[in-house]
Amino acid sequence: KLLSEIKMMITVSLVLSMMMTTFKAPISIMMLIIVQTIIISMMVGTLLNSFFISYILILIFLGGMLVVFIYIASLIPNSKF
């Protein structure tokens, strides 16, 4: 049962990787990277029977995605209403 769950997670991760090439907006690519990080951390957690490394991995990727989001938001010019 564990092997079939890992195969399914790998398949979903590959499909998401293929979908990433079709997106042009940075926010949608960022969301796909976050979903892939969650899938990879679930695989690592189930293989090692410890979710501590997975938790650290998610925190590192979310921190990086927040930096990317702030950079993208700073590129958008301020608009007056």
C-alpha cells in the first residue's frame, strides 16, 4: 500500500511539472511549486517515518516563495484610485 501511494505522489508531481511549462504568470508557477513541495515532503515523511525533515523543507520553500512574492509585488507600479 505504501509503494502505491508513493507511485501516485510521483505521478502527480510529474504531471504538475509538465503543467508548469504551460503557465506564464509567476503566481501560478509559485503555487505549483508550493504544491510540489508539499507532495515531496509527504513522500519524504512517509519514507522516513518522521515528518521533521519534511516540516523543515516546507518552511524553507515557503520562505523562498514569500521572498519571490514580495519581489513580484514590488515590480508592480503603485496605482492611485
